[in-house]
Amino acid sequence: YGWMIAWVLSRMGSISAMGGFMAGLVLIGAIALSMDLIYYGLMDMYLGRMALVVDVIASAIMGGIAGAVAGGVLGMRSKAAV
């Protein structure tokens, strides 16, 4: 996921920590939601919907943190090249 976030951020031109946080939050949140809905529909993995919601929120926050780190590193790299 880290490579994917960094690649998406570089393609978007988002080279700041805040831009990376928001992109990572949305990207990983959408992926986690789709995977959890598949698990919820096809397996008895979750006993209730609250576990699904908590997993999506936790995954989105972790994706946001990874995006902030990737955006910060991409921002430092672009400043060093100038």
C-alpha cells in the first residue's frame, strides 16, 4: 500500500503532508470499505456492522498517516531538486 500511495501522490502532484493525508485517507478508506463489504456479504467474518465500520475507519486513518509521510517525503525530494 505504501508504494501505491506514493505512486498516486506523485501522479496527482500532491507533495505536501496534508494533501498526502487526505489522498491516503480516501484511497485506503475506499479500498478497505470495498474489501470489508465483500467480506460482510460473502462470509460470516463480522457478527455485526459495527466491526465493519471500525475496521474501515481504522484503515482509513492508517492510510492517511501513510499518505502524510509519503507526501512529506515527496515534498522534501522536490525541494531538494530545485
